[in-house]
Amino acid sequence: MNNKYIYFFNYDDHERDFFEMEARNIFSQEVEHKLLFSNINIDPSCSAFIRKRLDIIVAAEEHSCLINKIKNKKIYIEGFKVEYLVLDGDTTEYKQRLEKLKDIGYSIEGIPNYYTPTRTYALCYFKGIWYFGTLIKNNIDWHKHKHKPCSYSNSLDMNIAKTLVNIAAQGNKENRLIDVCCGVGTIMLEACFAGYNIEGCDINAKICNDARENLAHFNYDANVICSDIKDISKNYDAAIIDLPYNLFSYASDDDILNIIQSTARITDRLVIVSGSDMSSLISMSGLKIIDHCSLKKRGNTSFTRKIWLCDKH
């Protein structure tokens, strides 16, 4: 068995390209059937699209063989639960699924608890193989960020913020990030929740104070610098730039070019977000676009965000 984990994803149709961009940059793989086998360990709660992760314990072509392998593991735990995950191509009927779960339950020492389990296991069948393992779910605790004390109507959606962080950091918690034009800190909140090392920068003193208030509200420790990005000299592994592109925060092409070029001085990897085509300005900044996508708003709207992943090399 080469892979340690199975990831299960979910996304709306309008998010597909954005999701695939995240998956490419975390796992370096394309996702099929909304699941992926990998050796990379990512907490599902770090992503808006990962719903579950199965930490594979044993696998076998025959269910009876799987049960023997589980028995040989001599698992002892009180308060466990076992779930059946129905995957694409699995034609096992409901009654049979219950019987297979019962077989597993009898193979584990301990009394189960279906309502408040201490640990959740799962069984699934995919392409001729049975898999059993520990199931880790997205705990959605990050939804608490909806209730941040300071927010503007043009603030990024939390799902978008989480995804931008993952694209920038590639799932590596050691990478140092900077959120340029950080606003009230929506991106910073999601980065802090996921355990990333991030700092923010904004030229507006009031907005910086709002970002600090939001971070303090959730007891996150991250630095917000009130400064023009051109005056920042510290180097970072990656930067996220949500460019001003609406009536509330207008910036000219010269302003945007200055932001991009100044950011490129302090990092080699940039994720740039805009409501209009910035590819020419990105090229003028000496950057190479290595990945990109468009993200439409949910519902009947013509507004589309464009996301570019750029590299100096």
C-alpha cells in the first residue's frame, strides 16, 4: 500500500477551477471522483474543500481478508464508531454495508459509542479494494470567523481566503507568508487558524487597527504592519495580494504596478487576486504566471475574480 491517506472533497460547480488550483498546489495531483490518494498529511479543516481524510490502517481486495488484518492489529478503544463511505462505483447494498460494519465492530475490542465517539473509523470500497482507517473530518470551527468584530462589504469570503492561503503556502506550515493589502485581516484569520506563519500589511491605519482587533478577538498572534509595501524590507516565502478593485478602494494601474513590483522584491512566489485582467501588469513586473483560474460569484452575477500564481523564475 503506497498511499497513507484518502481525501474526500466537495465543491460547487462555480468553484471547480479554484478547487483544482488548490489541489494542484498542495498535492501536485489532479483529483478524480472528488477523492485523492496521497502521502501528504493535510488537516481537512485547513481547506474549504476537503470534507474528510481517511488515514488508512489496512487495505485488502477481499472483505474477509480485511477483517483478518483488522483483527491482527488488535485495536482496543472505548467509545469508537465505524462509518461506511459510499464512493463512486461502489454498488454494495445498504443491508450488506451494515453487515460489513458489524464485522468490523466485532473485530475491535471496546464498547462503541455512535453519538459521541472518541474516535471514528470508516470503511470504503474503491476500484476493487476495501479500505479501513481512522476518519478525520473538517470540524468547521473556522466558521466562527463569520462573527469577526470588524468587517466590510467588500471583504473576501472565508472560503476564498482559506484557498488563497493554501495555494500560496502549498500546505507547508514552515513557509512565511505576507498578506499585502490585508484589509481587516480575512486572509490572516484563515492562515492563523490553519497554523501558518503570516504577517499583514496595509497603508490605511484604521484598517490595520481593524485587522488587529479581529485577530485579537480570536486570540491569534500575528503582526499587522501599517506601511506602504514598498517600504517593507523583510523577505517572505510567499505573498498574497488581494488588489483593490472596487468603488471602496480604487487603485490606478500605476498603483497596482507599484504594489506588485514592491512585493516581488521581498518574495519569489505571489498569489494575485483581482476583478479585472492584470496579466499585462504582472508581465511588466517581470513575473511569470505559473497557474491561474477564474472564480465566479455564486448566483446570477457577472462579477468574476481572477487568481494568478506567479513566480520570479
